[in-house]
Amino acid sequence: MTVELISVGTELLMGNIVNSNTQFLAEKCAMLGLDMYYQVTVGDNYGRMKEVVKTALGRSDIIILTGGLGPTEDDLTKEVCADVMGMELVEDLHTRKHLEAFFEHNIYREIPDNNWKMATVPSGALVLDNGNGMAPGLILEKDGKAAILLPGPPGELYPMFEQQVFPWLSGRQQSVLVSRMVKICGCGESQVEERILDLIDSQTNPTIATYAKTAEVHLRITARGATEEEAGRLIEPVLEEVKDRFKEKIYTTDEHVNLETAVVELLKKHRLTISTAESCTGGMVAAKLVNVSGVSQVFMQGMVTYSNEAKMGLLGVKEDTLRTYGAVSEETAKEMASGGAAASGTDVCVAITGLAGPEGGTDRKPVGLVYMACCIQGNVAVREYHFKGNRDKIREQSMMKALDLVRLCILDHEASR
Amino acid sequence: MTVELISVGTELLMGNIVNSNTQFLAEKCAMLGLDMYYQVTVGDNYGRMKEVVKTALGRSDIIILTGGLGPTEDDLTKEVCADVMGMELVEDLHTRKHLEAFFEHNIYREIPDNNWKMATVPSGALVLDNGNGMAPGLILEKDGKAAILLPGPPGELYPMFEQQVFPWLSGRQQSVLVSRMVKICGCGESQVEERILDLIDSQTNPTIATYAKTAEVHLRITARGATEEEAGRLIEPVLEEVKDRFKEKIYTTDEHVNLETAVVELLKKHRLTISTAESCTGGMVAAKLVNVSGVSQVFMQGMVTYSNEAKMGLLGVKEDTLRTYGAVSEETAKEMASGGAAASGTDVCVAITGLAGPEGGTDRKPVGLVYMACCIQGNVAVREYHFKGNRDKIREQSMMKALDLVRLCILDHEASR
């Protein structure tokens, strides 16, 4: 089955915003095993939108439109689709009630007249309630083709797609699709692919897809079966094989867990507190940990010691160490980590010092050289990295690797107890 | 003149990456005064790409294609465009030499045979040298239409567009386009628009466009003239008027300066050192400052004091203050700032404490309540904010407002000396 995406909105054509909805929908459609050949963006113009919708319905089985469902005169998606598919617009009482309730709870004033436009739907449409906004989503079907109309704001689109559209699309395929996510840190994408090439090549159900992220690789195993159980049974041995090949490099098999959450969960599980001592990352590791709601149970304090004075003053790094080995050295990283743990009174402290560039590199210590150390109850592990890319890229990779170092050190520490 | 964007790449259709090139190109085309009605994404498939290119050349004056210029068999953009426009592919000696030089400097091994594919160009094409990669860009012209073919990687595309394509497009319009950027902090987009509505409405040359960013608004004034001087003369009075209306809320009129750079420049100019004391932002303000290369001249240290113990231990906040007013209070913010400056021995210290949620809010202190204070040579200014949005949004707004508070405090401090 083929699917085509149509993004509606003049703000996209003007470059005012990045079209992130398209990536979200494309990834979900790929997971569903739908074939996508085209993505089109068109402005809030009746004639041009009509032409685009007509062309898309001519060449694709399903079209998904985002945006243009709001209350203003510029919002034309519903009108154009009804026109192309030969449907009449009628008032939907259920949606009218939903709008009334939404206004009562969220806006505390009378409903402007033009808002009732959102309660009209093409006759025969399947209405998708909007749990996070006003305009409902719609699914229109005719002559074996379907048009799925969704609101543009990601906060409304994402949950509506996940909860209502994904199951609907999945159901049309007369089989169930189940997928499991494996998140790997410490291997590049090509390394990951090489290690599982035989698995990728040898089978079509389940399939394995890899996605490269900063300093991590996500691997999605997807199986199709008559029932959820059957698909699950197909996934299980492949998942086990993948786990066996990557072992502790896998930090989660939960779609919704990211690296910082995995680290915080591990700290909580082993009742360990943490502090951070950062030079080139300048607070990024601390900020990432503080992304996790409830981190206050384990994260005590962070120290950004960009200057040598701060490294000595806050972390107790010895002047002699800085003079002999330099601020970017294994020795300084170690002293930052153990000094940081002592200054903070935490079980764990992770330290990062490196050259993010663009200036400051030498032949012996080039830009991209980063040392990181993790002190855990007195034991210090240290790592040397050579990152490529600009200042931002080097700092971002350092941050991710530092979080992963904490994770691996805790696993090690707990295994050796 | 109309322009259409075509993004080529199956990875976009699979949702593996976000299409950020499109926003970049759309914003630049809008600056150039070109009308864009369509953006299309198509995979690495000869037949479908040909259909898309044909349609686009039929309805738009200029088409800009990105991606599919590399050395592999999947890279078909050049071949398809030459086919549609009836051009033959011939070897380009200049490009061949460029490739040889590139390999010599960057890859240190023999050039794989398939790489010579990148040295063939449609006959009559204008070749755009790639300063940051291998595949050159190309401009093909026929029957009053033009196809501009650009490499997909942003690191190659952006400079090639800015340095070679922008001037070429500008030159075709038989007039010169000049624009000036005004970056404003401390006003929402609708507030900014309201204050300059008369300017926006009353004129078409120059035009004024607003772009909402996190906690700032960018305002682009663009004029068209026969010469650069003429366009500049048209911009000048409008720029002066805008400066007069927003005064110190404008942090720069330089396109390439961001808020953290403006703050660091201001610190350097007045020879002031800075430290940070962060709670809910968890190191984001420090990390943002460390984005600026050469920040070590002014930024001494950052303290992430997420726990009450850290606020007392690192910053000397009084236990009594925390007990009486709470960690999220004007009083705590003030003590964090003055204590942070004292602990770090810096001229300036900015402190942030707030409730980023999702948990922890109360009726009196709801999620989104953030206090920030800036201590500058003993004088402390404090601000209360109520931010909307999720945890990420609240933290990001807090970070930007904190940087702006530093900027405004320095301006105040210098004015009163």
C-alpha cells in the first residue's frame, strides 16, 4: 500500500518553521510497512492545494494531510478534500460538543463565531477527537482511496496519530505490525550494521532498520503477523540475538527511554548520587540530567570549571597537574572526577575536559581530543576520545559519551561487588 | 519569479532524517523576493524523479534540487535533469582537477573509479565549486527556465548557496536585494508586530518580516534597489525607526551574532567576568555561554545547584531563606546570585531558580514560575517570570531570559557609572 504526505501551510513555504511533522509521519509509515514515494508541501491556496490533492489521490492509496484545519479563512484542507472527493460538509454534533467543552475548560470566554467551522465535517467522515486542541482529525474514504486529515501542531498531531491513526492504518493491512526498539551506545552506525548484516540480509519478517543519532544508534525490529502474539513470537529470537551481540552496549529496549533517563534510573536503582565536573561541555551533561523530571533524588550538584582557577578552586585539581600535563589530559580528568565527588559528597562524579575548537589545537593535542573520567566510590575510570566535527558536534558527542561512561561504570561497579 | 524546491533522497521518505535544508532554502528564497508555491520530496528513483522534475519545470521558473549528486548508482539527480532538459553529460576538466585535489588533501588513497562520475556535467552547465566536499553544484538553463542542483549535506549546501547561488539568483532579478537583521529580546512576536504595524503596512520597499524564535523575535528589513547603495539608502531610515522603537531590547543588528555571543562581547568590552548559578536550567546557561569560542576570557565557573544542599554549600544560600521563602523565591534567587559572585570571585553572576515541572507545582507557586537574579559588582536585580509550555520549553525560555537579564544589567550598570 502506498502513502503520500501533504503538508499544508504558507509558513513552511516561507521557511518560518522546520517541517518536523514530516519526519515523524514518514518514520511511522515506514514502521507500518507502507511505501512512501512522495512528500509535498503546498500553501494555503485553494487552487494549488486542490491540484496537489488530486494528483496525490491519483498516484497513492492513502494521503495524509497536516495543517489547515483551524478556524480561519486560510484553513482550507477540509474544504479542498471534500471538493476533490465529492463530499458535502455537514455539521457534526459530537465535534460541536467537544468544542464547547474545550472552550469551557481552556479559554473562559465566548466561542467566536468562526470557530464553529471546525465542527463541520465531510459527510461520512470518520472523526478523530483531538485530545489536545480544538480541530478534530478526519478520515475520508472513497473508491478504495483514503485521505487522513490531521492538525498541524505537533502537540495535537503526534498523540492523535499514535492513538488513533496508527491502529487504523495497521488494521487496514489485515495483519498486525509489532516493533521493538533497541538503543545502542558506543558503536557507529556502520559498525552496528556490519555486526548484524547477516540478520538484516537473511530475513524479511522481522525487518531490522538502523537509525544513526548523535553518539548512538537506534535499531528497530519490526514483525508482521496475523495477531500481536504471532508478531511478538517472530521478534523474540531476533531481539535475543541482537541483545547477545551488543550486550551492555544496549542501554534500553524501551522506545520512550533516552540515555539520560536510563542513567538516572540506574542511579536510582543502585541508590547512588551523582555530581558533574565539566570543562568543554560547559554544563551540558548537568543540563541533560536535569531534563529528567525527578532527578533531584540522585543529582546533587554540577560544577562548570572552564578556567584553570575553577578547576583548582571548585574541584581541587593540583596546580602541578595542570602545569605538567595540561588542562586537557588524562591526569586532569581523573583529578576533576575524584575532586568533584569529594567536593559534592556524591557516590559518582563524571568529569569532561577537552578541546572543542575551533582554536586551541596543537599537533600533540588536536581539536576534538577529549578526556573523560568517572569516579565511583573512589574508583576512577578514564577514557580518551578523538571526536570529529565543529565545536557543537564535539561538545554534543562528549556529552553523550560522558553519560554512557557513567552507565558503563555503574554496571561494572555493581558487577564487581 | 517563482521557485520550487525538490529534495531528493529515500532517507527523507523513510523518516531517517529531518529535512532542514528545505527551511534554509525557503527562508533564503523569501529574502530574495522569490515566490514559492511547492516543495516536493522524492526518492532515488529515476522514473518518479523525472516526473517530479518535469512537473516542476512546467509550473515554476526556477527549480532547486538538493541531494543525489554523489558517486553511487543511486545518485541520479544530474542524470534526470539532463534527460528532462535535453542535455548531454560531458566530462568537466575543471571539476576533475578539483576532485583530484580534494582526494589528495582529504582522503589519502586512490580515487575509486565511480567517483569520476562526479566530474561529468550536463553540457553548458554552470559549475559551482564545492569548497567543502566533492560533488560540485550545477546550474542548468533552458527556455527561460533554470534548474539549480546542490549537494545534500548542509555543510556543503549552505556555503555553496550563500556564496554562489544567492548572488546568481539576486543577479537575475535585475535589481539588488539588501537586507538587515534586527534581533529583539524581551517582546513577543505579536507585541513586536503591533509596535511596527504602521511600518509593515505602509510600505512595500523595504519590506519587514518577523520570525519568532525562543524568547526572541528576529526582524528582517529587506529593500530592493538598482544598486547596493540605493537599497541601503532605502533601509536606513526604517532601520533607524525600528531601533528607536525597540531601543535596548535590540541586542544586535548583525545577522551572525546570537544572544550568547552578544553577552560575551559585552562582558569583554567592559572587562567583566561572569559566573552562573543555576537550579532549574541545570547548566544550560553555562553551556550556552561556552558555545562561544574564546569565552574563557570572561567566563570563570558555573555552579549547578539543583539540591538545597548545593545551594547552601556552593553558593552560601542561608538555610533560613530556603525554609522561610522556599527554593523558588525572589530571596533565594538573590542570594544565589550574590553568593555565586562571591564564591567565584567574578564581577557578574546570574542565578536561576524555578519550577520546570511537570510535577511540583502548587496554586501559589505554579509550574512555569521562575525567578532569576543578576548580581553585578554588588548590585542585585531580580525578575519573576511565568513561562508556559512543557519542561523543555520552560527551561529554554528561562535560559534565554537569563542571558538577556545579564545583558540589560550590564547596560544599566555602565549607563549609571
